[in-house]
Amino acid sequence: MTTYAVTGATGPLGRLVVSTLLDRGVPAADVVAVVRDPAKAADLQARGVQVRLGDYDRPETLPAALAGVDRLLLVSGNAVGQRIRQHTAVIDAAKAAGVQRIAYTSLLRADTSTLPLAPEHLATEQALRTSGVPFTLLRNSWYVENYTGQLDQYRAQGAIIGAAGDARVAAAPRADYAAAAAEALLGDGHDNAVYELGGPAVTLPELAAALSEATGTTIAYRDVPLADFRAGLLGAGLDEGTAGFVTALEEGTARGELETSTADLEALLGRPATPLREAVTSLLRP
């Protein structure tokens, strides 16, 4: 009997992974949802999932959270600038608990990416490699939800405003990445594997067209110089640091940092990745 744990299990991705494990027939009693606030996991507990307190910022909570776990999905935290410390604490606790495999949600081509998100992901990958625990690196590209979640902003602006030109983004919905993560936990042959994951690559004008079709409203893509893009962020009220961070992401996108031609996602899914229009329509369906 194998026990599977998912950190950040009440977050958008972690919750999907837990549901996918259950849908694939893992007994609920063999699934551990590691969460910062157990009250937010009442629905998972009602399904029979073990809910355990495990806070990245409170390392003392991690040994009990990971006790008896065989395979762990470490979902990267969202506290940029704190993640190396947080993730290392989880890895250390997992090693001490005897976890046999750790899958980690990293960033597409983290070892060569110039995106400002990359250094913390790469440092976490290095911590996994030196831990001696078998690992699986799930290097995710962008979520389609990164765009559908900004629909109100696009409508207010009348367009998606970017500086990526005709660069392509290998976006996929969270559900696809969650299914891939579940396979990395359940399947064999994933020890010390590195997967570059992304959906069918699309341009931002193609994204705008998909959003227009799904919503029945016209949403264009308006490309602007990078300096104007940054100025627009500042004008919208972002502070200098945040505007610089978002601008660096856009600059990396323009360089093709979020595009991949690998079939790793399809291989883990056992099917084609969800096409953009289908994903957008599903996510925006009332």
C-alpha cells in the first residue's frame, strides 16, 4: 500500500491533483493533503482524505505532516523570494520521513531560463538532487488560467496589452498539469526524470481570438514596446518592483522562454494536451 501526499492541497493546483488521485482509484485513506489551514480542507476530509497541517514557514509542522508518506508532490509556494528556504524545509523533512520519491512543480527549462521565477526553482531542483531522494521534475509552462483569470481586466482595457510580439506560449490548463503530476506520483519509471511540460504553443493574438470566441465579445491583442508596457503597469498602480518583475516576465515571453516542442505533457497524460479553445471555453463556462 502506497501513501501519497500533496502539499498546498487547498491551492488551485494541489486540489486538482488530490481529486485526480481519487478519480484514478487511489483510496482516500492513502492520500494526504498537506495544508497550511486545515479548515479550508473540510471538503477533502469529508471525502476521506487525510488532512494534515504542514506549513512551509513552520518547519516544525512538517515531520508529522509527512510521516508515513511514500510519494510526495511538492507544489511550489507562491511567496517569491522565500521559496528556497520553504522548499528546502519540505525536502529535508521528506528525507527524514523516508519519502521514496518527491515530484516538484518547477518552471519550464529552469536550468536555462532567464525568467525571474527561474532561480528559486533551479535552487529547489538542486536541493532535490543533493538530497539523495529520488525526484521527478515537472517543469511547467504557463497555465491557461493565467490569462482567463485576467478577463475582466482585458474587457476593461478592450484588449490584451503585451510586449511579446509573435512569441508563442505553450499554455495548458491546470487540470492537464495536475493529471501529469498525478501520473508522476502513481506511475513507475519517473525516478530522477525531468519533464518539460507545456500545451500546444499559441500566440497572444490567438489567445485573444479564443477569448473573444468564448465570451462573444471582441478582445484584441495590442502589442506595445516593452518600455510602454512597463509604464502601463506603473500607471495602473503597481509599485516599481512588481512592475519590473512583470515586465521581465513579458520580456522572457518575447524571447520564447515559455514555448516548448516536447511531447512530455502528452506522454504523462496518455492523450493530447487540451487545445487552447477547448480549455478557454471550459474555464469560462458559467
